[in-house]
Amino acid sequence: MTVQTKFSALLLFLALANSLVSQDTKKEFDRSPQNIGSVLVFSGTGWYRHPEVAAISGWLARRSPELQMQVDVSENPNDLLTILPKYKVLVLNNNTELTAILDVRHQAAVRDWYRKGGGIVALHAALVRQTEWKWFNNLAGCDFDSDSEYLEARIVVDPKAKDHPAVRGHGMSFQYKADWTNHDRTVTGLKGFQVLLRVDESSYDPVRDLFKTRGGKAMGKDHPVAWLHTNDGGRFFYTELGHDVRSLETPFGRQHITEGIRWAAGLKPLPKKKK
């Protein structure tokens, strides 16, 4: 076999291999979730970074099939300037002190996108050290004071929210394990806010030892842990779940986050699964 013949055979082999790869890629694309209101998970942090931030981003990305929405992940603030407009939901994954990594251009881009109908889902430490960003602090309703250890506690569904897809189906109260955050004020009664869940502080120790020595305060009888805020053209969903994957990888955790994201996107709840 001549060198030219060998080269021609190699080219034919590569062409066939490329065709097979293309077909496999097409099949995989056909199986992918519908790109309805795509989700951008932003996990850049400006202060303390939870060790499981990357794992939580991966967990969220793997929710694409059940969300029926494509989930992409970024830690680059400039993506908020360039590609955020193509997404319907921005998930803030434990983004402490956003003003340390987002300048006024980034902040304006997020604000303007939200005002055009965007949805923001904020997880756990996304409400830590955000008071310097006045718009976002008002959107969230509060900021961080202290937190607990990873503990089981009694969670109570707000009666007005019992039919919301992010919390329904588990009874009006149930036990759940997470790291529970104490905020600097309650959002109960604030205009445009709806509390979904509260935690019963009598069922666990609400302030861990580290914060007991630093003036950390429990919130008392009114301790919201998940809520909604509709204002200024967009939708905001916050949950204290999401310090680590343990607090998410449960039947309730998956439902809570999935339906919270879909609500933020303005989509209908998913059909109830048959038991």
C-alpha cells in the first residue's frame, strides 16, 4: 500500500468517525431538556466561600432534566454583562459580598435584567454581606446575622403558602436538617413578600458557639427560612437551604429548589408524581 493510499484511508476513517460522533451528539441533544427559560447559576464569591459551592453548582446542573430547563454555570462576573439576557433565571449560589466582585456595571446589568422580567433564586449565603448593594438588599429583605450548626429542626409552612409548589405535599410542619441562618430582620409583613417556611427555634440551638461569642442573635418566634418577593418587574425566591448538598439532596430539597426555580421563571408547576 502506497503512502498516498494509506493517507486516503486515514482520511476516510476520520470522516466516518466524525460522522458517528456527530450522530451521537445529535442523539444526546435530542434527549436534552427543553431550553425553556434557561438557568444561569452564578457562584462567584466576594468574602467567605463555602467549601461545597462547586458541588452545589454541579448538583444544580444535574437538575436540568427534572427542571425541564437547561442549567449553565459561571463564576465570571462579566457573563452577567454579556450573556445574562438570554437566561430567564439567575441562581445565586452562596455569593457572599457581591459588591466585592461586581462593580456598578455588573450590578446595573442584573438590576435591569430583573426589571425586564428576570427571576432570581438566592441560596443560603447569598444574603451574607449584601448591605452595600442597596437594590439587592431591598430585594432580599434582610441580611446575615449568624447561623446554627447543621441540625434537625421543625419547619412550619405558612398557611397562606400551603399550596405553593415549592412547599406543598409535606404537611404543615415537618422535621428537616440544614444549617439555619439568623437574619438581621424578618421579612414578614414587608410589602410584596410572602413567607413560605419558618423554622421553630425551640426545636434546635439557633446560634452556634462561634457566633455566641460574637453577639449573634436568634430571631425568635418569627424566623422565616424561605420566601418570595415580587416587585420591580421580576420574581425573587430565597431559601436557607443550600449550605451544602446534604440540605438539598432529599425529596423535599429537590422539590423545593426545582419548583422555586420554575416559579422564578414564571413557569407552571410540574405535574404531581403518582405515588
